[in-house]
Amino acid sequence: MSATFPNAAITLADISDEMLGKARERFNSNLNIEYVILDFINAPIPGKYDVVVSALALHHTPQEKLKSVFHKIFNALESGGHFINADQTLGTTPENEAKYAQAWLTGAKAKGCTDLDIEIAIERMKADKTATLQDQLNWLSEVGFVQVDCWYKNYRFAVYSGQKLV
């Protein structure tokens, strides 16, 4: 992104200093990046942004707090700004969720994951707090986002966005 937008000021935020350290290693030559430790569930999002992008982070948010996080993101955006989220969603029914889980397992095995890899991943996924895609899209609209839409979905993985116009 920094090569495409060389004048962009980029803020990378994470609750984990270790994850930010990995980002620093990866982007060490880019001076336009600020690194911020942030608990977006319990703290406000500082600053104003033209675009907020989240990837594989919001599924750690308890469902009852996700709408509040969306509201914080909305407030952190400049008028005309966009929010883009790439993350997991919950199946619309228990039957669909079971199909998502089976597709994930089949894909993991096809990519060469060992039984131990899969066991570790399943244990880690017990901490996930995903919500359905429809709930997430509804909450975006309820906090004021417009042009809310899902642009890509593959089983439980989805990319969706909304825009702030006020």
C-alpha cells in the first residue's frame, strides 16, 4: 500500500506488542507507518482516518460489543471515509456452520496441515467470538455506515465495507 500511496500516513494498531514488532520487522524501511498498541474493544480509537482496514481481528470481539466497536470506527473516520473488514463470520444456521467447519478441515488437510496443526488451530478457534455476516452488516448500518455491502465471501471468510458520509 505504501508503494501505491507513497504520501499516505499509515497507522498499524494491535493489542499485541509482539504482533506490532513483527509488523515493524516487515515494514522497517517505511517511515510513514506509526505503530500503536490499542485495545479497540475497551478503548476509543484515537485520530481521524480516511480509511480503516481490519483483517482477522474483529472475530475476537464479543458479539455484544461488536456494534460498539463499529461505532468507534465510524467516529474515527473522516466524512467520506471507508471501513473495510476482512474476517470470519458465523454460519447463518448450525447446519451451515457445520458445513463451514467441514470445508475448513478439508482445506487444511489438502494444504498439508498435520493432525497436530489442526488440533492446535481448533483449540485456538475456541476463543473466537464471531457473529453472522448479516448481523455485522446490520450493525454497520445501524451505527451510520452507508453503502454497506459484502464484496467477497467463501464459507465463513468475508470481506465487507461501509462508508461514512456525515
